Amino acid sequence: MFLEIVKQLRQLIQDEGVRVGEKLPSERELAERLQVGRSTVREALRSLELLGLIETRRGEGTFLSDFRKHQLVELLSTFILQESKSKEDVHLTRETLEKEAIRTICQSEQHQKHFIWEAFLVKLQQEPVIREDIIREIIIISGNRLSLKVWFLLKQFAGEPYQSEMNVEEKTIWMQLLNSLQNGKEQLSISLYHEWLFLMDRREKNGSRSI
Amino acid sequence: MFLEIVKQLRQLIQDEGVRVGEKLPSERELAERLQVGRSTVREALRSLELLGLIETRRGEGTFLSDFRKHQLVELLSTFILQESKSKEDVHLTRETLEKEAIRTICQSEQHQKHFIWEAFLVKLQQEPVIREDIIREIIIISGNRLSLKVWFLLKQFAGEPYQSEMNVEEKTIWMQLLNSLQNGKEQLSISLYHEWLFLMDRREKNGSRSI
DNA sequence: TAACATTGAGTGGTCAGACCACTTTGTAAT
DNA sequence: ATTACAAAGTGGTCTGACCACTCAATGTTA
């Protein structure tokens, strides 16, 4: 069973003391050492590669990669999102993550530290202001990397409105929201966020009011 | 690249409308249809198998399996969850989804319909009361299938506390929470939920107070 | 007719060998 | 010393060949 090979590979990596970034034995050598065919070794290696545990470079070899780069979310998303036909669900879940980021920021002491808002302010003041950039900044500030990853994926599925830029109305709201966040006013922040959503919604229905 | 084949396989599954438990085309047929060698198809299939997305039975064929059975968690958790920050992220994201479900229920008109609460009540009144079942019911009622799926995955990472049963204290809170939900009281519901989280937290630190 | 045994087609599991494209390294010519 | 070329090594892919197994059609027997 090729699962056995996966196991043996892990054992071999451990015994050999292969460290992150270092090279593994070649496929042909592994096949000989594990006493199996090369194709069997490859099936195991490709599985580990799909998981993001190893990295292969043609002509060079196979390397142990940093598993902090794991592709868990990416992988699962392709299978989860495929059946979730409802765009509405994607939207709602994405908005959930955004709102929670806002709440987290307000409830933590983070919002008091001025330097945190620097990047945010810069993005909001320069032209053009891309929605995606602003929201991403908010989630980064909230500090939950997993949320950020999930959000990033959902955003890709959500498509349009995020890739375009904010109009004057939206920017006004976000300036208020920034202020509200800095003062840790949760209720007000959420209200402003909802107000922004409402604006986006109307814009989408009315057609090309943007740009 | 074999990643391309993984992608194409997904597409094929979708186009063909293969459902969970049903049989996929044979490796030889797939090779012919995708215009690649059988070994390449196998590398892709074995990867999906390691993820638990398909199941192969010698002499019979390859079958689409329920993604909920995937062993990804077991495989990756040893690598990923070593940093305590990761664990915390998982917890927080999971709680985010749970809270949002509560909010959604309160804000919709759903909570007024009595029949919705039947399954919930049954689960809460019978013994033993498994935490996981209750929360799942809440998210189902909220109606966001995508959230449910993401939550399901995170729950597996979260591990312990969810698989055991509630004690008397917890059940009391949940009876109140149920009542609060039925009346659409958002603030109160969230407060009760937080109270429950606090209880779980304390229980975890104090050790084996449950069962 | 019913129960059993046999056979063959189809399937995944594995292997060996052959190319290909690419990278690295060693070697020879300049 | 630099450059140009050749060779070895590596992953990527395909082919064909077995094996072990399952299942269903077929044939055989009671």
C-alpha cells in the first residue's frame, strides 16, 4: 500500500535528519532503498506535495518544505466551495469574518496603539482606494491569520465588487469607521460597516455607478 | 503537471454529477479521456485518496467518498498546530462562526417558526447532550451551509471539548439560550453564549470536571 | 428448477524500462 | 581565467506488462 510508503518516507526523513529546505534522496534512490518501484514512490511523493509538505524542482530534486505553508485551506476550499452553489452563503460568511475582525479590534487593546493604523491610513488616503486592500488591512490588524486565509479565498469566489475602487461616499464612511475603530467603539463600527454594505449593495443593483 | 489533473478530475466529477458513494470512471478510462498516462492519473488519484476525498477498492473501482471522512486533520495537525497561535486562531474562527449563526437566527424571521426548534429541543432534552450536536443544530438553523462546512472542519481541529457531553450547568445555560433565541433577543443570546464559553474554558483548565 | 462451480472481463496495485526537459557539474578549448 | 560543451543526475511522463481481486455471466450439477 502506498500509504505505507508515505509512512516510511516520514520515518526516513526523521532518521536522516532532513531539515526544512534540504534535499531528499532522489526518486530512484528512494525506490531502491524502500524496495519498491519508482512509480509507487512517486505516488507517495505527489501526495505529500499536494499537502504542501514537500516541494519538487525539475532537474534539481525534491526538497522538504516549510509545513507552515501548508495548503489546508486552499485544498479544502476547492472541494467545499464547489458544491456550495449559493453565492449568498459565500457573501455572508465573508461578511461574518469582516465583522468579527472589527469586533476583535474594538475589544482588544490593539486599537489604542497608533502605529498599527499607519498602513491603514496610507491606503485610505492614496488614490485609488481599492476595497480589497482596506478590508485586508482590517483583518490583518485583527491578528487572526486563519481568518485572513479563509477570507482571502472567499474573496476570490465573491469576485467583482472587491476589485474595484471606492467612491467618495464609501471613503467618507471608512474615514468615520477608522475613527470609530481607534476609539474602540464596537457598536458604532459595526453600524458603519453595515452602512457601507448597504451602499455596496445599492451600487451593485444600480449598475455602473462606480469608477 | 499533475496538479492540473487534480483540477480536471474535480471538473469531471462536477460535470458528470458524481455523487458521494458513487463510482468514478476507471483509471484506464480517465487516462484516455484526459489524454494522459495512467501513472499520471494515479498520482492525482492517490493524492486525493490521501486527503480522503476518494476511496479505492481493488477489483471494484474508485469511489467518491464523503469529504467529512477526510484524514487531513490527523495528517496535518501534527505539523500545523504546533504553534499555540494556530490553535488559538482555530478556536477564535470557530467561535466567530458560532456567534454569527446566533446573530443570524435572531435577526431573521426564522426563529419565530416553532417547528424549527423541534430537533434542537429533542437533542437538548435527551441524554447525553453532546456539545457538538447542539452547536451543529444552531448553525444548521442559521441556514448558511458554507459556514456549516467550514465549522465542521475547524471543529475537528479543535478536538476535545466538543466531543464530550454537557454538564448540568451548561445545559441550564443552553435552555436559557434556546429561549432567548426563540424570542430573537440578540444581545442576550450572545451574552449567554459567552457565558458558556467561559464555563468551557474554566472546565478545561480545572481538568476532568466533566463526566 | 435451484444451487453451485467456473470462467472471463474489468479493476486497482505494482513494476520495469524508456524517453523527455531541465539543472548541475565536470571537462576541454579558448 | 573564462567560456563552451558534454555528461551525469533529476523530476515528468508514457507504455506495456503482470498480479490479485471482484463481479457477473455462463455453465454444471443435484
